[in-house]
Amino acid sequence: MSKYRLQTIIFVLTSFMLGCNEFIVVGVISDISKSLNVSVATVGYLVTIFATVFAVSAPFITVLTNRFSRYKTLMVLVLIFLVGNTLSGFATSYAMLLVMRVVTASVAGAIESFIIAFANDIAPHDKRAVLIAWISAGFSIASVIGVPIGVAISTADSWHTAFHVISGITLVTALLLAWLLPRNVAQTKGGVKDQLVFLTDKRVYLGIAVNLFMAATMYAYYTYIRPLITTSMGFDLTSLNWLLFALGIMSIISNRLSGALAERNGLSKLPWFYVADMLLLVALPIALNSQVAGFGILLILTLIVTIAGAPIQIHFLDVAAESYPQATMLASSVSAISFNIGISVGSATASLMLSQVGLQNISFGAAGYALVSLILVVVLNRVIAAHQQSVALEK
């Protein structure tokens, strides 16, 4: 097996590790509640806090560590992650678990950014999109396979053991990263201001907005995916896990298609996907009256609603390579940051729509965000075209 193939596997394993750590609380929330004698709602705050710290910490770490060795910095971050996750498994109080979740969240976003940056440097130019899409797929694999295994371990033994299994995966991942990653990657170093100028580029902040509203589109309905399946469509609880598994598999396929799209000037094709999103989301309230039609639309939405992921990430990296080489690390982090903010926006919208128009009609809010995404991506494509024309004239 070639070294590049091994590096690809370890990158996916790293994102799988991060995904298992991030999602595990959702699967064992009731077990933690009983064990630590706190309410389920209180344990639920761990999810919100994790996502918030994840989004806020990533840009600070990537910007502030830009002058240090990328290899050494990543290994230190993985070590901190390992300690935080291990101590989470030993937590005997809610306060201790909360602190350790903050520790792991504070470095998880930066670890993802570093992995994407390494992938961008290591992969042949024509394979970057596929590799980055597979890195994203690691999170989907974690939700489809990792989390159910964690739930099974928690049920058979305890939620503490589930965290310790993740620590075992992290230790193996750290050793493989130490072995396979290049020690000296060419880096263009710059100060904080030199890197932050990247965010002032119209191509960048429009891309951030597209990514944010893409996430908001999904989570404006997906936040209540379980009641949509059971309450609105009438599936029983026995069928629920299999249906969620099918959606997870579709998400993995979506990541692969996203990479293929990024290889073929994907941004120019995105408007058609957002038009399809809007039509499906508007039709969903009626389709929910039929199990076949309702779940069929959910499957198609899962396939296409976040298909912009790889094209947007490649776009950020290309802009950095062309105009802001000192901001490569920042370019690798803004996608995850904006997506997590979009999750918060979409989830809040879903809750609002639920209280105002009911579960059956929450997808109308998501359709509104799909329309915003459509407008933004059309504007972004025009800005990119204008920039390319300007560069061509200068030559």
C-alpha cells in the first residue's frame, strides 16, 4: 500500500475520531443523566457548548499557531484531545465532564483544520477534492457506525467505557499521524493581521455565507428528524434506527458526490441543487402524509442539501493559495466554523417554526434558507467570474 493511501486512511480515521467524540453525548445522553444525577436537558447543554467552543476556538488556534511547525502543533493538539477525552471517561461529576468537553472541543476544530491543510499539501492537485470529501465523510461514518457502537457499549457496560474506547482510537490515530505525516511542510508564515485580511476578500465572506446558510437549510428540518419520521410519517420505533441508518449511508454517498462535484467546477453547478432543495422542502409537508413519499424526499435531501461542502472548502483553499498563502490554515478552518454557526441558526429556526406552524410545516423555514443560499451562490459565482476576468486582463 502506498504512503499516500495510508495517509488518506489516517486522515479519515482522524475525522472519524473527532466525529465519535462530538456525537457520543447525543447517543448516551440518558445514561449520563442517570449516572451524574442531572436532568437530560442539562446534559443536552454539553452538545450546545461543545459546538460553540468548537466554532470559536478553531480560528484563534489556527491563526495564533501559524508561525510554529504544523506537524508539532498538530501532535500537541491531538495529545490535549486525548487527555480531555480520557478524563471525560473518568468524570464523576457534571462539572468535571463539562470542563473536559470544553477542553476537547477547544482543540477538535483546530485538529480538523490542520488535517485539511495537510491533505491540501500532500494530495496531488487533481485528488484534493476527493480526499477532502472523504475527510468530511469520516464524520458521517462516525454518526452511522461509531455512535451506535458507542450506545451499545454504554448499554452493555457504561458511558465511561464508550469514552475510553474513543481514547483508544485516539491513541492509535496519534501514533499513525506521528509516523505518516511529513515533518517539514512548506509554510508561508504571517502575523495575525496578515492572515485575517483573507476574511475581507469578497470571494471568501460570500463563500462563508453560502456555507453557513447551507448548514442552516439542513438543520432547519433535520433537528427534528426523529419526530418527522415517527410522528409525522407514522413509522414505529423499531423502524427508526434502520431509517436513520439509511439516511447516514446517504450522507456518506453525498460526501463522495461532493468531492466529485468539486473536481468539476462545482460552484457553478450549485444553483441547480439549491433550486431542487427549495422544491423538495416546499413539497415535504404534503409528502409527509405518505411514508414512501416523505422518506423518499428526506433521502434525496440528505444526498444534495450539503453537497456544496467540498466545492466550498476547495474554493477557500484556492483563494488562499492564489492571494493569501500566509492564511492557508485559516482557509482550512472557516468552512467548519461557518457550518457550526449555521447548525445553531438552523436549529433555532426549527424550534421557532415548530412552535409557530407545527412539526408538519417546519421545512418552510429550511426552504427560505435554501433560497438565501441560492442568491448567495449566484452572487459568489459572478464575483469569481469578475475576478478571473480582471486577472486575465492584467496578464
